[in-house]
Amino acid sequence: MKLFTRESQQAQLFDITLANTALALRDEVRAFLAQEILQGSFVPQCDAWVGTFSPEFSKKLGQRGWLGMTWPHKYGGQERSLLERFLVTEELLAAGAPVGAHWVADRQTGPLLLRYGTEEQRQRFLPAIARGECYFGIGMSEPNAGSDLASIQTSARRVEGGWQLQGRKIWTSWAHRVHYMLVLCRTSPLGDNRHAGMSQLIVELASSGVSTAPIFSIDNEHHFNEVFFDDVFVPDAMVLGEIGRGWQQVIGELAFERSGPERLLSTFPLLVELLRQLGPQPDERAAEAIGRLVARLWTLRRMSLTVANLLHHGVQPEVEAALVKDLGTRFEREVAEVARTLVAATPALDAPERFNVLLAQALLTAPSYTLRGGASEILRGIIARKLEA
Amino acid sequence: MSDVQNLIIETATRLFEDYCTPEILRQAEQGVWPAELWTKVEETGLPLASIPEEAGGAGGNLSDAIAVLRVAGQFGVPLPLAETYLAWWLAAGAGLTLSTEPVAVVFTQAGTEPRFSQQDGGWTVSGTVARVGWARHAKQLLVLGQSENGLYLGLVQPENATLKQGQNLAGEPRDTISFANAEATQVVRAAHTIDWVWSRMAMLRAAQMVGALEAISQRTIRYASERIQFGRALNQFQAIQQQLAVMVAEVMAARISMEAAMTVAETSEATAAIAAAKIRVGEAAGQATAIAHQVHGAMGYTYEYPLHFLTKRLWAWRDEFGSESEWARWLGQQVATAGADALWPFLTA
């Protein structure tokens, strides 16, 4: 296959010239973020899209129409383009803003509901997500199903009026605070085709039989959880899409998850602070290191934008998304490694210096970049299998 | 991509498939001028793409020249195509007339340019310039030098210059040219700066490199699907798959950075974008050539197997008109001068 290109070679697929309306929108977001920082509403931080949870901030974005941006008006959306959504998202990420609460719902659950949800489900969830009031968790991984997602064991059996869910999920960020989880489970036993017989259920986390247990990550922070389902009743109205088509649906969900600017900007606040530390006249070694990082990021952003544009035109860029994520997440980690060689500073989360704190955040979260949303080795396997001689 | 550009790419691909054979590449490394290939290329008008019609060119814009160079890079075409485009742009800008015969552009970075002087109503030029591309095969030397009134451009006949042969890693001529009061004709004020020339050549080399990267990547993917060891094709081994994926990602990054630089090449952001592209393409060249050779095993290390014609060019080209380090120091300094808060606006400009 030809990557970042398509047989049709339609110029519009690659024309990422941004319209004036999009640029005006960007200015608006920049002004908003500058004001928020000035008012002390948040302090820029690394990996904020995973490590923060601020319903207050999410609601502010919802009020401005910056959540569910691409969805139809009737579902609370703004009918903006995917490129415009990309612009807003990257502004929020570059500023290290606290976007964790609504992140999953806005990025992947919403689009999935639009595509596979019933009218009732759309009406119920989408406007609330777009207002920044309704949050979702991801329900894919299990203790024995990480990279090998098809080996999940959580299952649901048919009961009167719905499904009885049994099993557990792991690595669900903010399961102790979000409202719902989209759970991938087996609805028929494992057969010859291991990708068949799976379904996605929307589970209200306040339901009887659901419990969560915290998992602390190496920075001793708690956003991950293990979630247990002990005979949880899920009504038919909460089945997403078709019973038995869960695998196909989840693959589409992953495409939204992999290609975005959050796969290159997790440590951007550190890069900005690094420049501040180096000042206007860095020595040659520092200048070279900065120049290389900037060249890589400049390129990565254009790659990510190109993928967004392919999505915008209805193309499923599975391989390109995998490729951007592999390169982007390696870059994110590298920022931290380069930063510590250029500035003599002790990384510490409780340091008074902003640089030291951001460096500590980056170092402590970096191992997760190349794992979450598909480990790099798995992504490279996806890429390699699609290469044609 | 326009229909015209698709036609250019098809024409160039067909032509190079037929006439730029491994034998031609071997001979070129020995210093043989591929006369038939040059004639064929000239007949198609490819060297005049992007040159304004009023200057005797075929019209079109930079992206047409880039398209040609990318295809030429895929084949390692041993001809001064990039240098010809540069010569014609300079000539067109200054109102100077070139013949369609092979031309070499004699210039260096600011500070050590040749000097033009006016004597008895005529012009002469003096100075030495190292690593001039393809000079020994040129029938006309287009010289960029300083005069009392700034940067000037003039033509010198090759017989009025002293030439010392040199070559790059791939055996492409990179000769040293010296002038001692050599007679120069059509001496006019240059319409471009040395910095413009330097970055423009970096842009063109990046385009050639992207072509070469695409070709070594394709060749390596094919080889890994054909070569059988332990009863399986190489591409069935996860260790090889990982390598192929990394290589492809590097090639894509190179391509996207080059194309992004191309789209802003006529704007005020051109130099920074070209710097970023030359850095990223050069980094990709380092990684992709290493993987291509590793996957090919000992076979790819032989002179017989044609991989080296492209990998050697990539190693040579990444250092021409600014290596990754040189451009990175420049770009890093620009970014630092602009300040931390200007970084994001720069990246998203």
C-alpha cells in the first residue's frame, strides 16, 4: 500500500491549508488558554491529557463549543471539521491544559456512538458529552489481554431484557470518577474465529455489581483502575452497535485513539520550559539539540495533521496512524532525555523550579507513552504486515 | 498533484527505467559522462520544468522541479539536474541567457565568494571554489561572486578556469574551480542572495534524498519478501518486521517534511522550513540506510548489488548544503532567539 497517499491522489486529501475560520478559531482558543493560565485556573503540565481530571475545565470547554465539535447540531455538536477539532485539541495539549476528564468521551466514545449508537443513545449521551458533563472510560484491556486484545475473558450472557456482565477490566483511567465505561466483552464463546462473538456494552459505573480498585502508577499517582463486574445487569438499550461485531467496532475506535496530536505533545510543556531555561543565546551543543527536536516535532505535527485530514475525508488510515504514534511517542520521551542533558537540574515533583517539576513529570510518565494505545512493537507489526513488496 | 505533474512523473520514471541502468551508474562512478541519458533527458524538456517560459523554460513551479528530482533520486540519476534548475532560476532572475548545454553553478557560502572586477569595459573574475557539482562536464560555468556593488552573476567558459577533480562518496563530480582574472560575460547583478541559493540547494537535495529513500525502502521490502532463510521469507521474522516498520516510518517522515518545506518555499518561512526538512531527511537517511543494509545482509554490501548506488548518494547528499548538525545549530539558534513563547506559533505557522 502507498502510505500517506491514496490511489485517487485527490489533491484535497493532502491540502491541509487551513481556512481563515479555522485560524480565527485557533486565535480564540489561544486567547482563552492564555487567560486561564493568567487567572491560575491551571498550571501547564506534562501528560495532562491522561494525568488530570477537571470537570470544571471540561465544562468551560463545553460552554465554548470545543467538545464534540464535529458532531451534528442536534446532538450538541458544532458541525466543525475534523481539522478544526485537531487545531483546538493541539492548542489544549500544547498548553498542558487539564483535559483528562472529557478526553476519552470526546475523542473516541462520541464518534463511536455517532457511528453505531441508537438514536436514543445518541440523544442521551452526546449532548451531555459536548457540554463537558458526561465522561467515559475505556474498557478494553484485561489482566490477561493486553496487546493481545482478542483474548479477553470478560463475558456477558443473555438474560431477560439485557445482558449479565461478568469479568474485569484493567488500566481504565479515571474509572473512579467517570460515569460510564464502554466494555468490550464476549457475548458468545470463543470459536475458530477469535475475532467473532465480541460486543460492546455501555456500563453505568454506578450500577450494582461494579467495583473499582485503584492502581498506582510509578509516580505514585492514581488514575488507573481495575474494574470488576460481578453479574452486572446491562439493559439491551445499552448495547452499542451490533451484538457480535464488537471487534470491528473496537478497531475503528483505536484509529481515533492512535493518530492524534496527544501522541507527540505529551512533553511539549517541558520543551517550552527548556527553551526558557536556555535563554536567547544557547551554546552550540544546546542549539543543535533544540534544532533537531524542533525539526522532528515540526515534521510529526504535519504527519499527524495529514492523518487527521485523511480521517476527515473518510479514509481509514490505520497504518499511518500506527506509524505516527510510534514516531511521536518516541519523540515525547526523547524530549525528557535531551532536556536533562542540556540543563543541570534535579528532577523533582516538589521542586520550586518549574523546569525541574516538568522534567520529573516527563521522566515518570514516559514509560507509558510507547505502551498505551498499542505498544510500539505491536504497531510496527501492523505496519510491517501491510507493506507490499 | 496536477495532471501536468503526474505526466512529468510518468515521463521521468519511464525514461530513467530505460536509460539509467546499473551499468550507467557504474560508468558514472568511473567519471564517464552519460551522454545518451543527458540527451534523452534534454529531449523531454525535464531540465526546464519550473523555469519561466519568458526565460526559455517550460513554465510551472518549484513543485514540478521537485517532482523530477524525486524521481531522479529514486534512480540515482548521475546528472546535474538540481544544479541545472538552480542555474536557470538564477539566470532567469537576473536576466542572463544560458545555453541548454550542461551548466555548473560556481558558488560558496557567504564570505569566500569569487570576486568580479571590471577592467577596460569588460569583466573578470578571480577566486577558488571547492566541491562544485559536475563542473568537469559543464560547457558553461555560472559564477556567483561579489563585486564592488554586491553580489553578481556571470558566465565563464570552462577553458578559462582551472579544474581539479574531486568526487563525493557516490562518485559524483565535486570539482575545485579556480579563476585567475578569468574573462566573464553577461555579468549582471544577482537577483538572489547566497543564503537563498544555499537553502534552495538544500531543498533540492532533500527532494533527491526522499526519492532515494523511497527506492531503498521499496527494494528492502521486496528483498525481505523474497529472501528465504530458516525456511521462511525474511519478512516473516518479527525482528525483521520491526526493522522494516522503523525504516518505513523514517521514509514517511522524510517525505512529509520535504513536501511541507516545498509548500512554503516561496514564503518568508522558507528557510526555517527547509532547515527542518534537511535535518529530518538527513536523520532519516542515517537510519534508513543502516536498516536497508542490515536487512540485505552481505548481499547488499557487494558492488554487484545496486543498493549502494543509492545509499552512498544518501550519505553524500545529507552533508551537502548543510548537514543535520549545521542546520540544527542554525534552527536551534533561531528558535532560541525568538523565545520560548514563540515556539508553538512557529510550529503551527
